[in-house]
Amino acid sequence: MGDAISSLLFQPPPPTRLKESKVIWLTNSYGKRIPAFFIECPKDNTGRGLRSPLPGEQRGGSHSDGYGQYHQQQQQAPATPQIRTPKELEAASSAHGRNALSRVPTILYSHANAEDLGNIYPWCKFLSKMLGVNIFAYDYTGYGLATDQGDPSEEYCFADISTAYTYLTQTLLIPPTSILLYGRSLGSGPSCFLASRTAEEGHAVGGLILHAPFMSVYRIVIESGCTLPGDRFPNVDFAPSIRSPVLLIHGTKDSIVPFNHSERLLETVIEPYRADPLFIKGMGHNNVHASVRPLFIEKLRKYLDRHILPQVEENARMMGVGGKSGVGNKGGTMHLESSTGNRNKLARLVR
């Protein structure tokens, strides 16, 4: 049954192409080669990320909480985010130390089911431009340019995100607290896994965004009351161990993953780490339509300003020029000490 579930759960689209020179190739713990890309946001002269204004928003404005000035005080129009080659990234890291890439948050993006790197690139570039963050996205084994690496599986997905995270922290020297996990639908599975694992290891990531997530795969079809043998991506079991601010985003008209999955997941995250969720009335499962994008971006900015950017700024102060930083979250932006303990619908899933 396991193979049958995987064949229904994973629905890779026809592969799309990226410029080869921009692809970062990673090898996971199973020896599978997966592609990734890194989008770097425009920065001001202090190294902080710049945000493009929303429609009707005046450039140079600031948020009332004080952290909004992190991006908005600049008057110049931000340049376009740029996809970086492996050589460019490694040169920046070796030349400037951790300060080069850790002065702004880096989103580690895990895409949905019927997607790959080629077709999520415009969305990732949009997020980088509007949020003033770097984006690192990767393909799962069996998707996109990795279709020749075997069939997708839960185990490979966990290995893939772990490899991507290791590249960020060990090759690019980005501290865990400057890394923000973003999992959309299927991507919520590997994202919850990594957020839980890093917390249990005592080095929690800076934050976690779950966009149209599910409690577990079986629970999309039937509420079992517990995780059954053979179930996949038991996010509801990982959630209590997470020690990073968690933002949940879901449309109330989602016909693929019921809206109540996010409500239930929010209840399982321990209270100090629950950020105010974004439940969008009338929105379905796929895409963030143009009509709700201003609301969507404004919510993500507030989440960053309140929960992520203060820790990133603290990292920068601790590191200094060419300095080093510890890697523990220490409760990070939620002002808590870190903890090492505690712990036919399937065919359309997560498209």
C-alpha cells in the first residue's frame, strides 16, 4: 500500500528548465542529486534588504512597531532580485564571512506537489522583491531536473530539505536564526520535519510559514484521531516540538486540504510560538490571487517585522565585521529559552 499511496501523493509536473549556470546542485544522504536556486534581494548600503512598495504605499514609510524601518526608510527604488550562481554565493561567503548573506532573512522554500523550480521561480522572485528577503528553493528527488533520480518519497523529501539546510548553514554560513522555512501544501511536510528536528537539536530555525498545510496525508481523507501506520508527513506530530514562530496561511474555500487542518495545527503548536494566522476568506488551495496579494504581503511583512527581523539584527550585532555567531535560537524572537526535548482526493493533493 505504501507504494500505491506514494504514487497518488506525488504528482510531479512535466519538468521545466532553468539556466544551467544558475542551478546549484546538491547531493542528499541517499546519493540523489537535486537542483536548487538562490535569489538574492536588493540591499541598502548597510546590507539590509529592500522591499518594493505595495500599490498605494508611499516609499519611505515605516511601520509603527519600529522594525518596519528596517526596509522602508530607504527612498531609492529597489533593484530587481537576482538569481546567484554557486560561485557568486561561495565567493560572497568566503570574502565577507557570515555578514554577507545573514544580514537579511533567507527563506528556505519547499514547493507544492504539481510544481518544480522552473514554474515557482516567478513567485519566489516576487516574494523576494516584496518582502526584502533572500530565497533558497530546491526540487524534491523525482521532480524537475531531478526526475532521473528515482521516484519521490517521504524519506527523500526529508533528506532533500536537510541537504538544502546544510548547504545554507555550512557552505554559505547562514545562522539558523536567519533561516525561515516556508512550506506550501506538500512542502509543509518537509518544513515541519526540519523545524521540529532543529528545535530538538537545540538550534531552532528563525521561523516557519505553513501555507495550506495538512495535519497528515491520511487525515485529508479521513480523521483517524491518531497517526496510522503508513501515513505520510505527520505534521500534527511534529508541531508540538517546534520552537520557532509559526505563521499559518489558509484559504477558507480550500477544496483540496480542508481549512480546519490549519486550525487544528495551530492548536498543536505550543502557545508562545503561535503567530497570528492568516485565514483568507473565499480563497482556494492554488495560487494567491492578485486581489488578495496586498493583504498576503502585508501579513508576511508584519510577521517578519515582529518575529524574525529583531533576531536577524541581533545576529548582526553579535557577529560584527567578520565575526562568528552562535547557532542556537534561544527562543529567538519569541523570548523563550530553546528546548531540545519534547517531542480519489490523494491524486489531487497539494496541487
